[in-house]
Amino acid sequence: MLREPGCNLTVVSGVCNSGQKLMNSTWKCVAAIAVFAAIALTAGADDFDSAGVRIHYDVAGQGQPVVLVHGLYSSARMNWEMPGTMALLAGNYQVIALDNRGHGESDKPTKDGSYGVKMAEDVVRLMDHLHIAKAHLVGYSMGGMIVMKVLTTHPERVSSAVLGGMGWLKTGSFLQRFWENMHGRDVGKTPAICLSEMGQLAVSEAEVKAVHVPVAMIVGDRDPCRRMYVEPLEGIRPDWPVYVIAGAGHLNCIVQPSFKAQLKAALDQQVHTGL
């Protein structure tokens, strides 16, 4: 997940931060059931070589391909498997969830120039590896930035897209400069360089206006990213629907049942539109 400027966000995705109490026993049971369901539906977990970087991914289900891209300091398991999203979508789609470089079970390079645009290229190379010509892309938080970059740099590979907890990181904006000037330390096993190279995922207004596939956004009504990223995108792409999840912030939106239901509904609508 992202730590946004001026917002007290933690780096934990879909779980309580260190200052909060442990989840109660009911939620633990629900989470465990979701994990087991996802594992049961997973057709395979594997790795591939993305220009010298090992990328881990999971595949489940059959149907039109959907690629899930997780957020900063998270993983495919935390964002998509544990909440049950992968299992839900696998009932109708071939679902592919990757661990971004620097995260999860993928390699974690530490050299300058290892992140940013290369994270978008990992998505395309994964599709090449799996012999997928076009896919529906879903990204949450940083994953939404990555999906937007793929949309604008490889439009021929995208059937549709859903941006969760994210909208437009604009080229030349304050937010791009903010990310470029982030010089922190390693968090968990994610190298600090990943954070400062996120500014490379910015896209221009012309690039956004050139997108010609269906795109939808899903965001919590309490998510600060709604104001900083989603509303500016609404201003230049009013044709892209925005679905607001009531009572949800940036961290907990992705685990809400209403988020998962809306994501599936948006994908179903995009598939129907593309027929």
C-alpha cells in the first residue's frame, strides 16, 4: 500500500497496523477460509525470468485472463488471495496474480533503475510467458499506477482495466516529484529504491486521453487517494465510471465484500462490453 503525503497511512496491506489490536477470532476464521479457498482453486504457482529478475506468480481458474497487480509493500497473497478475491474471480476467469519485483516471493534487486517502468514491463513479460495476447488488468494502489503505465505504453495488450484505490499519477505533478524525492529505508524486504522510482509510473494527459479500452475505478469514500488521484482522472476521463465503497479507507477497502463484488461486476460489464 502507499503512504501518501499528508496522510497517516501505514505500509501494511489488508491487515491491522502495529498500533492496532490483533484481529478477532471471527475475522481470523474468515481469512483462513478465504486462503484455503484460494489455494484450492489455484491451478499453479510458478516463477519466470523477467529480463534477469525472477517474478513469482499464481494462476487459478479458466476463462478470459485477468491479471491482478498488488500494492506497495504487499503481495499477491495479501492483496488478492487472503481476502478471497482470487477465488471469487477464478469462478469465471483465468486469474493471474504476480508478486511485483521487490515484493513477496519475487526477486528484490537493489540497484538504481530496477523499478518504476520495469514493474510495468514485468506484467507484459508475464503475459508473454503465459502466451496471453491480451488481458483484463486490475491494480490496487501502486498496482493501479502500474496498470495505468501498461495501459499507456502497451495498449494493444489490454482488454480493459480496473484501478482500485488509485487514479492518475500525472507527469510533472507535485505527486510525481513527491515520489521521486522519497529517500527512505528498506521496509521489510522491499528495497528503498522501489519507493523513489515510483515517479517513473507517471503518465501524461495526452496518454490518458489516448486510452480506448474500458476502464473503471473503485475507491473508498474515506480514501485520501480519491481526492489526490481519482478526482483528477475523473476530470479528464468522465466516461470512466467511479464506484465508491462506503465506509472504506485506503488500507481496508480491498478486503471489503462490497469492493470484491464491485470488482467482479465491473469486470463482467467490461467483458460484456467487449463482446
